[in-house]
Amino acid sequence: MADPREEAVRAATQRWLDATVRADAAALDAILEPSYTFTHATTAVTDSRKEWLESFRNGSRRYTLWEISDVTVDLYPGVAVMTGRGHQEIVRADGDLFDLRTAFANTWIEHNGEWRLAVWQATLVPST
């Protein structure tokens, strides 16, 4: 049986993925740590929490798919580090669909039994 903390982190991650695809800034706002950062695989640009949320509020960021696989979760007191592979489909500003494959690492922080996402860092995986 998996550690209940790992199950909680995996469930929180799925809520984050679902909210990202729905462009649900309110749901994302509830999941993110105040110091949250997101580093993009294609540009290495790091968005702050405010920038990340605003991109969903103003419609400039649109995902049609975000799936993860090959996930591992390492648990520490109050912290979880997750690594794995990602597959995203992103609608670009010109309307074209961009298919993206990544390797990722993220960090979750536990507050009174609730897990909040602090960091998401992705690296582009070249297509084969």
C-alpha cells in the first residue's frame, strides 16, 4: 500500500493538471504556494505565481492536454519531490497546436495536511 502522503501528492498533482487544462485560475490559485514558480521547457523562462495565474485569466495560455507518466515521488518531512515525463498539447497564439514532450521535477509543500505546489521545472525531451 502506498504512503497516504504520496497518494495525496498524486491527487493534488492531478487536480493541478486538470485545472491547468480547464484554464481554471481559481482552482490553480488554491493549489499554488505563494512563492510558486513555473520554468518553461521550451524557453527556460520562469513565471511567477502571479504571471502563471494571469496567463489563464487573460486566455493567453491554453492547454488541451497535459498527461504525466513514469512518475516517482520522494517524501521528506513536509516536502514531496515528484519527477516524471509530461505530454502537453498547447494552443499557440496563432491557433496552431503544439505537441510538447518533457521531463519534469516539481516540489510540493505540506501545510496542515494540504499539499501546495511550490515549483514546476520542465526540460524539453527531443522527439525521436
